[in-house]
Amino acid sequence: EQAEEEGVRLSFLTIPVEIIGKDGKVSALHCQRARLLQREGSERMFPAPVTGSDYFMEADVVISAIGQMVDSACMIDLSDLRWTRRSTLDVNMANMETSMQGVFAVGDAVTGPATIIEAIGGGKRAANSIDRFLSGIPLSKMPPQVELGYSENEVKEEARRCLRCDICRRCGICIEVCRDMMGIDALQLGYLDFDNPVKTDFRLTAEKCIACGACAENCPNNAMIIEDRKGERILSLCGTILNRQKLVYCEKCGAVIGPAKYLDYIKKRFHSVGQVTADHAVCDVCARKNSAAFSIGPFPGS
């Protein structure tokens, strides 16, 4: 969905036939439509070309990414390396050592196409094994069989990493409130707004948000949260900070008035009695007291 928002067009069940070019330059990609068929005796579907469905996709650049395999040419001198039937390096998964002593391998060259998390995990195991090898300590032959529990501090640190993306129900109420009720339109979150889709741009939230808190107040699931912390008003969505602004304090009583952007909005829209300028900040309560004292004035004869 995010790729489509950025203008990427996806063409499924399409078979690339050949690259068309002229004068050494790419001009088009010859493609053919396909459909899914079921092989006899199997439930697995496979793509089969549709006769007469050929078409040409104009292009000046074609990036081929239809598969990957290990490039073994750079390891031709390591003749003792052992390979699996999938043409990946054969390693001891407990210590990531190959069939050659002192040679370690990780990543897709070992697992085949996999996730970056698996590659990072393999890298950590390999780094530990390389340290043991260089230090003359025997390598682990078996993976650790007991997983220890977390300490209280480790539990808290792990919990802080969670973005709580399960909280947001994508109802879009925050967008409607900001756009239709407040007239700010600072939440350009196209993946949340199904009725009025726009390109998702978190930078606009940082630029246009006045930190009024209307989105958080109307969020039914507490996915949007606004809070005052260490002299700032911070707006976050599922733990991700969208906007932060410095707080303005009343110079008479010290009460929090709000961020300058929010105060300007209130002053223009509701003509608040509070006064906020570059050098002067008074809350509504203190402003009313000042106004009352000024209008009453001193009693006669006093």
C-alpha cells in the first residue's frame, strides 16, 4: 500500500519474455500475461502463459530481480569449502564455521533468501565464534539449550522498544478531527484515511501540528497520546513521536499555558483574554484578574 501511494505500479502474473532495445539502449520490456493452473495430482498452483497476451512495457531502465544465488567465483581458491544441495555454504549453525577451520559464513550465503533478522543473528554467533577462535577457546559444537530469563531492567528496556502498533485500529477519527473540526490538517496519514486517501507524510505533522491534543482526546483506543514532559508537549502515535513543542508558562503564576503555536491558534479563533507575545505570557486566569482590577479601579476617597 505504501509503495502504491508513492506511485509504484504492481503487475502480477506477468512473465518477462525479453528486453527490447535499440542502439544499445533499453526501450521496452516484452511481457506475457499468465494464469494460475493446477497440476494433476497436486494442489499447488503454478503460472502458465496465456496465448496471445503479449504486450510491451515501455522502459529506459530494467532492473532484474527475479531470484538470487551465491556468487561462488570469489571463493574459488577455498577449495575445501563444502556446499549444500541448494548451492549454499554448509556451516555448523551453532558457531557458523564452515568446513574449513577458521572460515566463518553467515547471511543469505548460508540460509538462502531470508530476513535481515536471521542474518543479524548469524552475525552475532559468528562474531562470538571468531573471538573464541582467535583467543584459542574451543568453539561451541551445540547451540545453547537453556534460555535464561530477563532481569527486571532488561524487561523494562525490551518493553520500551515496543511501538504498540496493535493499538491503532485505523479508524481515521484523528485525521477527521484535525482536518474537519480544527481546520489544521496536520495528519497526512494516507494509510489511515480510506475515504480521503492522501500520500503519507509525517514531515507535515511536524510542521503543521499545533499540539492542541484534539486527535488524542478523540482517539477511541489511546493510540494517539499527548503529554507534557520536561518542558515540552509531545504528540505520539503508537509510541512514535510525531511532534514536540516547547511549553509556554504564565509569567505571573507559573501555570502551563501551552505551546506557542496552539496559543496563536486560540487567540485568532476565540479571541482569548490571555496575552502571549514574544516577551510577555499571561494565562487566562491571571489575565481576567488583571482585567477585573483595572476595570474596578480604586474606591473614591481611598
